Amino acid sequence: MKPTFLSITLKTTLTHTVTYFLMGLAALLLLGYADKYADPSVAVLMRQTTDPLVAAGPLFQVIRGALFGIVVFLLRDLVLERKNGWLTLWAVLVIVGVISPFGAAPASIEGMIYTTLPLWFHISGLPEILLQSLLLAGIATWWINHPQNKWMGWLMGVIFVIILLLGTAGVLAGLGILPILA
């Protein structure tokens, strides 16, 4: 049975949100994002890691994940029905979403040309972005292509709910509503 639009979109949404959060957390802790974002040349454009909207970031990934799910559905013949289709998805994510988006985003060609962000900032974010997009492509296509593995749904679902709760708590703490976490 071929996966439905709903199952593809749901699995891609959960996978994106989980991989985005885990890679973001790892980058925050291992790559010193708090210091990098506080650099005066970066702080004029990027919110600080303590900003409530940054804490809300994982909550917004549900929307992005659903949009990625639509793309996976539209490309399903190339991505889901071929042996290494996940590589095709990863290439699309990296080429269109990272290196060549239509806006001047950090780590993109346009960002390097049109923003005043230093080159080190563009390059230093690439490991997180490339690994997260790789995990999204690999895990989502595997999960969609192996619906019999119910444990994956439970695992991703539980982690997804925890991420949403943590994001909500972070926003509330940042706004001073939940002072125990502030």
C-alpha cells in the first residue's frame, strides 16, 4: 500500500521537528551558539539564544515540517520509490534550502554576498544544517517506507510532545510567566 498524503506529511513533520530540535540543542551546547550570536557583527541580525522567540523556534517547526512533507509527497516517486531516494531528498534540501534559497539566509550563496554577516558565521553553521537535513531526509524516507515499524511512531511521537512541552515552557520562562525555569 502506498503511503498517503497525511502519513507522509505527519511523519515528515515529526521527523523534522525532532531532528531540528536535537541538532539545534547539540549546536547550542557544542558549537557555542550563545557566544556566536552575541558577537556584535551577528547580534544585529540574529536574536539571542535567551530570546523567548528562540525558545518558541521548535514550536514553529511543525509548520516547516508540514511544508517539507508536502514536498516529499510531491516528489514521492523520486524520493520514496527509489533505492537511494533519501539522497535525492537530501540534495533538494541542501541545494534549494541551504545553499541556494531565494533569500539571503546565513550559509547561503546569497547570504554570503548580500548580508554583512562575517564569513565565519556562514561556515560555522553548516555542520548543524547539513547534518539536520541529512537526518531529516534519511529518517523520514526510512520511516515512510517502513510503516510496519510502529515503534518509530511511538518514539517520534513521544519525543515530539516533549519538544513541544519544552518549547512552551521556554517561552513561558522567557516571558517571566514560569519563573522557576528563568
